[in-house]
Amino acid sequence: MTSHDFAGGAEYALVGWQIHSYTFITVDDSGNQYASLCVEHGLDATPAGWAVLYCVSASGERVTLVTADVEYMRTVAAGVRAGIITDDAPQPLDLSKFDMRPGWPDNWRRGTDTSVML
């Protein structure tokens, strides 16, 4: 699994939370790890796959956002990389596209939770 940093305007994308990193869990992006990554993230293996955002609050609390709209998240990520979404030109995420889960997968595996419900 390749995790990408989300720099430039990320703090504006989700009010109260900063996007730390994101990953695409798809057959094309994950290859033969796709099924195990779906299990690790509590997701069903689907033909389209998933986009996953790992977010952190100012106090260090974690939340994971998951969407089946992979192309939407690819567009958001491309906007950040191209400098279209910046601190001076923020664009909020469409949160209706995401499920929010407390913590990150490493919290789920250890049975610890350093997050809050939104």
C-alpha cells in the first residue's frame, strides 16, 4: 500500500481535522494486497475499490475517512498536487461521500483508540 502525504490546503479540506495522508485501495493500486488491505480497513472488496484518508485533529486525535468514490478523491489529490487547492484557495471535501471511522487501522489492530467520534 502506498500512502501519500497531503500537503497544501489540507487543513482547510476538513474543518477541525487535517488530512495527514491518503491511499487508494484498489486492485490497480494495491495489486495482490488488495484483499488483505480491504480486510485490514474493514472494507468489502469491490471492483471500484476505495479511497482512504487518514486525518488528525490539532490535539492528535485520529479519524479515518473512507469513500467508494475513488475518482472524486483522485481529482481532489490532483488539485492539491497541481496547486489548485492551496491555503489561499481552499475547497472543502464533500463529506457526504465519506464514512468516518474513529482512529486509524493501526489503532484497530492493537485494540486502542486515540480518536473521537465526529
